[in-house]
Amino acid sequence: MLRQVLHHSVVRRGTQMVVTLLGVAVFVFVMLRAIPGNQITAGLGTEAAALTPAQRAALESYYGLDQPLVTQFFSWLGNLFSGNLGFSSRAQQSVLEMTANALPVTLELALLSIVLGLLIGVPLGMLGASRPESARDVVGQVVSLGGLSIPAFLLATVLLSTLAQVWGYNPNGEVFVSLTQDPLLNLQQLMLPALVLGFGIGAPIMRTTRTAVLDVRSQDFVRTARAKGVPVRRLYAKHILGNALVPIVTMTGLQFGYLLGGAVVVEQVFSIPGIGRQVLLGIQQKEYAVVQSTVLVIAVAFVLVNLLTDVLYRLIDPRVRAA
């Protein structure tokens, strides 16, 4: 019986993943072609108007734009299954090679941002929930409001400009290096963008933590633990926070998935060669294969993050395992 349930769960999850990825593929394919222009006009600019019909036809044949849209879609989809994500004329690289270089950068930035977001959000949320409507709660709410309302590009620009002009500190002005090339410089180059992103995602994590802790505090077992004389720190660290982890993990997983593709603005401001910036440059140059394949890679990563979040549910909450 247990084997049948597990098999059904795996099949259901796998079907959802395939349907989701196929929907993303169709949506991105259609939306890209709804944008005026194509790779020819993006590459040649105003000179594209001077092309002869024969030259235009030759370029359309080279880029595969002369084929029907259905043929273009299934041709791209077929190439994906063979490991061919396409080729970038701008970078003179395969999309697979570009993604292999850019994805680790974005993953590292996302991990640093999540760590900083948790360090900001969880303590502030717990402090605010420990004494609602107190000064510490008001401070946490103000920080949360700032994280939600201040645009990432504005905070990134102000932070970068201030540090560069006032203190002459701008590690992002140098050529970006990977963690294996120069760990110290790499962390310096990623710390500022991670701080900007961490401040933004720390706000919803803080609010989620505060709400979850307040909800757990009102339950009977917490009152029983207090009556038994359990120390306050142990009560919050073990009993209250432990039972409030599920919504916090949910919000953290959602924010991590967002960071994989939503960090494009911060990556652009700080000149981080991540996967979000790769999508942005692909859109600017109308490189369909670059954008389609990269967005699909982001979607796969997002689905895997959601799957990992479900696994964490089962490790954290025995009630989920029982269900």
C-alpha cells in the first residue's frame, strides 16, 4: 500500500512538473514573438531597412525565421531533448555554455541573499512577536515596510554610488571573478547585491515569522510549557520557532525561486554576469534561443526548489509526513 501511495505521489508530481514546464515554454515562445522586431532588426538596427528582399530572406533562413511558428517551436523543443539549447550570435557561444557559466553565479548570489534575508527577517519577526505593539515590534515593522516599498534598483544604485564616491569602495568596478578564481574578491563583488536582495526578501520573511510565531504562542502547549517553567529562550528557540518553521520555509522557498530569475535588475546594476542578466541581454538582442532556453532552465530550477521545499516540510513537520 505504501509503495502504491509513493508511486502515485511521484507520478502526480512528475506530471505537474512536465505540464508546468511545457506551459512556460509555450508562454515564453509566444510572448517573445509578440514583441515587435526580431534578431535581424536588433542586430542591424536602422540598416535593416536597407536590406534587399534576397538578403532579408537569406537572414531569415539563417535564423530559422522563415519557418512556420509551430515548426520553430517543435524544432527548438526537439533540440532541447538532444542537449542543444541554441547558439548566441552576440556572445559567439552556445546557450548551454553560457548558462553553465551564469547559473552558478546566480545560485551563489541567491544563497547569500537568502542567508542575509533569514538573518534579517527571522530575528526581527521573533522579537516583534515576543512583544506585539512594543518599540521593537514597531522597528521591525518599519524595516519590513522599507524592504517591501524601496525598489531594488534604487537601493542598489544609492548603495553603490555612496560607497564608490564617499569611501572609494567599488569591487564591482573590476572584472567579475568566480569563487574558485579569487574567493575574497568574489565575495566582495556579491556581498553588496546580496545585501540589497536580502533586505528585500527579509521583509516578507519577517512578516511571515511574526505571524507564525504569534499563532504558535497562542496554542495550549506553549502555555503548558510556560507553566512548567521552561526558560523563555528555550521556549522560543525550540518549541515556538520549531513549530512555526513550515510557513517560514514556504516563504523562503518562494523567495529563493524568485531570486533565480528576478535578480536581473540587481545583476545589471552591479554588473554580475548571472542568468537574469543573460535573459535581459537576450531580450535586447531578440535572441530567441537564448531567452527561451534560459527561462526554461530558470523554470526547472524553480520547480526543483519547490520540490526541495516539500521534502523539507516532511522533515520538519511530522503531521505532513503522516498525511
